[in-house]
Amino acid sequence: MSATATFRIWRGDTAGGRFQDYTTPVAAGMVVLDAVHRIQAEQANDLAVRWNCKAGRCGSCSAEVNGMPKLMCMTRLDELPLERPVTIEPMQAFPIVKDLVTDVSWNFAVKRRIAPFRPRPPDAPDGTWRMAQADVDRVMEFRKCIECFLCQDVCHVLRDHQRHTEFIGPRYFVHAAALEMHPLDVEDRTEALRREHAIGLCNITKCCTKVCPEQITITDNAIIPLKERVADKAYDPIRAILRMLGA
């Protein structure tokens, strides 16, 4: 690894900004967040960066490294071409606060719009439930989400087309799938997914799956099954006939 490396970091706020180059010593084992912290400590004390655990568990240090949405704490410098400046910029799908920090509060407002968990009545004499292990295993993958919002950032519906008012994005399709596929849940969210949450805008490019640091198979295991449920209920001709007959 090079003794020094140059980092091209976006500096600015809501009024605008620009990239600024910083050269700093690097060493084996360092990640991008280490370099950012060193630059912050030694050259740019006012550099704004959000982080918490530095262990890939909190999802706080999301940014774009060389144009790819990543967790800075999990992006090793020895995996990057350090002979060129390493570009670090804030996520593009959310409003800038300052430097590498974006306002992701929209995501939490979206979560409140999704119908919560509604369990069926207990089915055992002791007031508890019985579930098949296979049904439990199916939703455990979705529980791994650390809400880093990298999948939201890379989604072209949000990033390029700014459809935030009508589209909830891949992270919340994962959340909806965790509820819809839960063996105890009896809430029906299919019509809301079709109308209020605009799942039809997703064209399953799988870019969200590619950037997920938890390796959640977002497209194949969450979005496509939800799309199938929506299509079955809203567009199946047999169901449409039965609805007209009042069946």
C-alpha cells in the first residue's frame, strides 16, 4: 500500500460546494473512514461526517466512494486504486446537510406510512402461537437490515427521478416483505403497495441488491414476491370475475 494517498472529498452545504483534495498517510488495515477521521483531525477540523460504530452495524457512515454507495467503515483502502484520488461524496438521493452528511429523515417518515404488524389470534391453549421453522427462516433475512439506506441511494427512482413523494424505495419494500411474509401477520398491504407505495415503479434492475452490505437479496426475495402478490390480487382475471360476482 502507498505511504500516502489523496482523498477528493466533497465539501459544502445546501448552498452548494465543491471537491477538495487532501493527502494523508495511510497504512495497512485502514478503511476509508479511518482516512476521513485522520483528515478531520489533522487538516479539516470542520469536516462533517456521520458515523457511530465503525463496525458495519449501525449504517451511519454511508457515502459514495469512487461513485459507488458504500459504508466507509467497511471499505478497505487496499481494495481501492490509491494511485488515483479516492473520491468521497455524500449520498445523492437525499438532501445535503453539510459535507458528507445528508438528511435521511424522509426514510423514517416512510416507515410510519406502512401498516404495522397485526398478528392473528393465539392458536395454542397457553395463549401463544405455533409457527413452522421454514416460515420463520424466510423473514429472518430481512431482519438483517441496518438501515444504511445505500439501497435507497442507488435506486434510480429516488436518485435520478426524485419520486420520493410516491415511492417508498427498496429498504421499505424489504420492511413490507418482512411483515407480509411473517407467519403470524394477517394485515393485507398489497393495495397500499400498488397505490400508495408505487411498487410498480421498480423495474427490478437489482442495483439495490448489489450495494447491500448485509447481502440481503432485496430484489429476488422481497420485491419480486411482493410484486407477484400485488399482481395476483389486482390483475388476476379470475379474481376480478369473482369480485364482480361478489364471491
